[in-house]
Amino acid sequence: MKDFLPAGDCPIRNILNRLGDKWSMLVLVTLYANGTMRFNDIHRTIGDISQRMLTVTLRSLESDGMVLRKVYAQVPPRVEYSLTDIGDSFIPHLQSLVEWAGKNYNEITKSRESVRKI
């Protein structure tokens, strides 16, 4: 039997708790698909994320070393976001999840519907 350590000591729980929120993976995919982007471009691309939640998500991804925030000293200040090497190395795993979700979405939603009817 495989044991999992308590949340603070378990790398799997730690990382999944951080990346498994509503927005982190979407931000990573957006940066991967579009390359370096400014805040408003990310916001416009995702659409239904609030500015506050995008700020929180970007800060979290930056603190984990997955996103690089680059500030240019000009007026008005220009800030750009891009994937770091570690963020980029996560993308193949994320793409596998995206592909899996696409292939299984219809079956999963049908299963959800059948459970709701019970």
C-alpha cells in the first residue's frame, strides 16, 4: 500500500493544491499558447477571470517559479509575463490532461447527467 504524507510534507498534495485551483492551469496554457503577454492581454484572453483573481494567480505562479514577471522601467510601467523553464516543463503534462479531458468530456457529462436523474 502506498501511503501519502500529510499535506505539508507531501509533494503531490502540495503541488496539486497549488495548481489545482480554478485558474492556474488556464493561465499556464494561455502563456504557453501566446508566449510573453501583458496583464490586460491575459485578462482579455481568459475573459471570465476577474482582475483581482488574475493578480492572485499570477503572483502564486510567480512565487512557485512557474511564471516570470518582468517590469520595464518606463512611463507608464510595462509588465510582461512568460513561462519559466519549470513552467514550460509542466506543459507536456498539462497538455496530456487537456487531451484526456477533451476525449472524455462527453462521457463524463453523460455520467453526471445520469447520476442527477437518480
